[in-house]
Amino acid sequence: APEKNRNIELGTKWEVLNKRVLLSAAVFRTEKYNARVPDPDNPGFNILGGDQRVDGFELQAQGQLAEGWQITVGYDYLDSEQIKGAPVGAELPFVARNNLTFWTTYLVLPDLQLGIGGQYESARLAKNTAPIEKAPGYFTADAMVKYLITERLDALLGPYAAIEGFAVRALALELLH
């Protein structure tokens, strides 16, 4: 039988600060049935037959704090578990328990916008069968400069920084609709 998913979510949204900021929150459960699990007879291969569950909540705020200043911030908490199939009770691989994102932009001039933000993911399992392997948490930082060339065309420069170093991720022209 194929993998099946079931999602249950309960959430709310609120507009505050004269409808300039939207706050949202949600609690959820995601269940996967007949999920891929490590094949005990063939290391390095997977079989269908496990059940998995993730319980969590998310909080988000986005909006305009002042003229020309936009902000988005979000936090997710994920509690994952293998509920059927080996290894029962283990956290799921590649599911970080804590996730935080932040992005803000400011319109410096009518044609020039600056932005900065980041993302954090906590440590997570890279492998939940022996030998257990953990991937460390990390933080990334993003920044951008956007210049409006015409009403329908802008140029965007976006450097990207991680703990290991710095690189230019994107220099792009965007055609606006």
C-alpha cells in the first residue's frame, strides 16, 4: 500500500496595530502511515511499513511597522516520533525541533529597498538507527539590495552567509507583473 498522510490543524489570525500587523498561531498533528523505514535485512535501503507522527505549533507575525518598513518573523516547534516500525519511539530524522525565521525590508528611497534576515534550525537526527547520527543546529543570514529600474523591472543583489563562510547567492533581474 502507498504512503498516506493525515493532517489536523487548528489556528487563529489576528490583525493588530490598526490592521498593519497580522499575527497567526496554529497547533497541528501530521501523521504518516506506511512510511519508509530502514530495511532491517538490507542496510542502506528502505521499505514501506512505518507510522510516523509530528505534533507541533507555529507562531507568525508579519506586517508594516512603519511607512516603508516590512517585517516577518516566525517560530515552529516540532515534536516528531516513529510510532510503528523500527525504531519505535525515536525522533524522525531531519526534523528540527526548533525553527526560527526573520526577514525585514526597508524602503530607503522610492526606488531602493534594503532587506536583512535569518533562519535558525536546531540540531536534529541525521540517522535514527544505530549508529545514531546527529546534525548540528545552524544559523544563516540573508541580506538584499533591490533597485527598481522601471515599474516592471528591478535588480536584486542578495548575499548569503552561513557559519562556514560567505558567498553571493543571487544577482537577478526580476520582471514584475
